[in-house]
Amino acid sequence: MPIEPDQLRRPLTRRRILAVREGAQTWRPDDLATEEPMEIRLEGPGGPPVPVAVTMRTPGSDFELAAGFLFTEGVVEDPAEIRRVSYCEDLPADEQRYNVVTVLLSRGFDPEVLRRSTFVSSSCGVCGKAALEQVEVRCAPVPAGPVVKAEVVLGLPSALRAAQRVFDRTGGLHAAGLFAPDGTLLALREDVGRHNAVDKVIGQAVLAGDLPLAERILQVSGRLSFEIVQKAARAGVPIVAAVSAPSSLAVEAAERLGVTLVGFVRDGRLNVYAHPERIAL
């Protein structure tokens, strides 16, 4: 599966700012986390590309984001259906060309169903849905999976933070990381949107043919939303952890989908909100 060229990765934007420190004023350059819209289009055999969603994201891993979004939202049921991911070829070779990604499927689809059900923003994917009854993506409960030592889970936030290269420059990005049961970091993606970071890290597994992620832990920065739990369950992730709190709907979803949900993983403590049997104390 193709990946976007390195020169198209623009996670940082440099701006000149006025910094005030203890009354002293200094003009200096500063790095900001880039935020740009990305339109995801879906194309079937012999048909035109159809816009599916627009998300505000940090450029980089765009193909993974598109594949991860389509899979975790239930638009693509089988990763093998994805034949090609590419930047839009019918736009001029300018900046916007690299803000439109087209995913070619091996099968046809109903464009009207997609238009009614999949609209998303980086701030809140769930409330961007066209209809509340279409929020829940149907997926089977996650199998038993590994049992992980509590001390391994406690070490995940620092391992995630240590690998956030763009955050070090900007202080303005979320992260999602996939870890082995022994705490080894296997993949990490950053983005201005929490669920975009999750889609990117799952998307790399989609494109690599590594699903289901039955022997993985998903660690995220920030809080745990319903959508993050749902996306993890779609990918078969048995354990999801975060440095902050889960929402009530996230806990309900985790209980129903068989996901071990761990929150407030920081300062040597953690709370297990659902399926504690996978955490060895």
C-alpha cells in the first residue's frame, strides 16, 4: 500500500510571535501544530469519487488516517477491500491537492447512505454525525486477549510522551500509541484531534494487514470518549488506557464490547472502569 512522500508531511507551521517573560518582550519564531482540513473520498469500481467526510487534522500519515477512519466507522468492513489510497489526482498540483485523499475499493457502495451518516470534525466525531441512531458501529465483542501487569500499564504514559516528537516542538498535539503486552511501543501517531490520532495508528495496521490487534494495548493522551472505545473495539484492541477520565458512555461501550478500560494512568495510580480481569495486580 503506498504511503505519502516525506516532503508532504507538514506537522509544523512556523510563526513569529511576541513572547513576554517576566515583563521582558521578545519577538521570536515559534512552532505551531499544523491544522488543515482533509477531505476523504471513496471510489468504487467504475464510479466517481464520493466525498465521505472532512476532518481537521495535522498533516502526516494521511493515508493511514483515511483508511483508519473508514474502517473504524464501519464504512469499510474488510481491510482487503481497500485497493489503493492516493491524493486526489483531479486537483491542481497545489497545497489543496494534498488535503484530499481518495480510497479506491474493490466493491461498489451506496453514496446516499454515506452522505447521510458520516460527517466528522476533529473536536468531536460523535456530535458531528448526521443522525444519533447511526453513531454505534456494530462490531463483535473483543476476545479475551492478554493479561497485563499493572506496572506495565503505569509505564505507558511516559513511554508515549517520550516518543512524541512533534509535541516536543509545539505542546499542542494528542497522541495514540499501540503497545505490546510487555510495554514495548510498536506504533505512535500524533494529531490535533484525539480520534484522528487513534484512526492513524489503527490505519497503519489496516494498511499493513495486521488486524485484529488482539495482542495490543492502546494508550491515548487526554480523555477517553465513546468514539475512541468504539474504534478500538472495531480493531480488536482488548485494553485501552488514558491519562485522563473516561466518559459514562465510554464505560458503557467498554463493558458491552469487552474492552478493558483504564483511566487516570498517572502518578503511580490507575482506575479500571471495565473488564478488570485483564489487569494483573
